Amino acid sequence: MRSAQFIVTTFLLLAISSQSFADTPFETEKIKLNRRSTRPFGFNLYAFGPIGGIGATADIFISPKFAFEAGAGYRDWDLNHAFTAGIRYHFFGKTFLNFTPYTGVYVAFHYNGNDLQNNSVYIPLGLHKIKKNGFCWSAEIAWQRNTFFSNDLTGGFRIGYRFKTKKEEKLIN
């Protein structure tokens, strides 16, 4: 009976203390440790992925769980131009973990000489890592519907650097 009372009391105390959790110094520490909050903007070099070739992208975390990414590159070795845009959802984005799994949806376009044409829908499942110094990388596998080659599993890899914002620099210091 005493152990049941202890467990109930512990849960009640945790419930009461969690009501004011957002205003505690620990919550500020969590934000400092979350590199998606402290380094929201980044540039990447991308191999394969939604474009299919090589490219450069810029991405920004609009919240610790959601990132928007846009980029340009070449879809093949004939140097045909391609462009991509998409959004990623990081499953553990609001935690202090700096290694998170994600999924997303991307579209890719190519320039055919006259106008832009959609050529790909890309749905990745990947892992993203942000190091303390701002270096980041991610690897992914994806299902892709593409007009230039068979609809199948594919993947991509990106390496890049994430920048601190002035607002976040004040939070850290």
C-alpha cells in the first residue's frame, strides 16, 4: 500500500511541477542544447536526392520540428539544370538530441529551354546530424516518382554548415 501511495504522490508532484516547466531555467537550457533552434539556417551540398544529380541547397528550421529547403543543381552529367523545394519533419525535433530521424516531401523541376517542368516527387526517410561547430550531414533513402527514370527507391546525401542567428547567439551567451 505504501508503494502505491508513493507512486501516486510522485506522479502528482511531477504533474504539478510540469505546469510551470516552460518558465524554468531548465527549459532555457533545453533550447540552448537544441541545435535546430540555435542554428536554424544552413547551406548544403547535395548528391542524388530529389534532383538526381548534384546541387546546393539552403534550408531553414521554421520550428525545431519543421525545415523548409530549396536548391538548384544539375540532374545529369549533361549539366541540365534542376531545382528542388521541400519540407522535412524531424521526429525528435523539439528534444536536445542533435541526431534525429526525419521524413519529408520534395518536388523537383527541370528547365527544358522554354519553361520549368515538374519531373519528380521525392519522399525521403533519413537521419540528420548537427555537430557543435555547425557542420551537419544527412543520409536518406526515398521513394521517388520521376519522369526520367523508373519510379523506385533511391536516396541522397548532404553535407553542410548551419549558422547561428543573432537572436540565438544572445540566448546562448
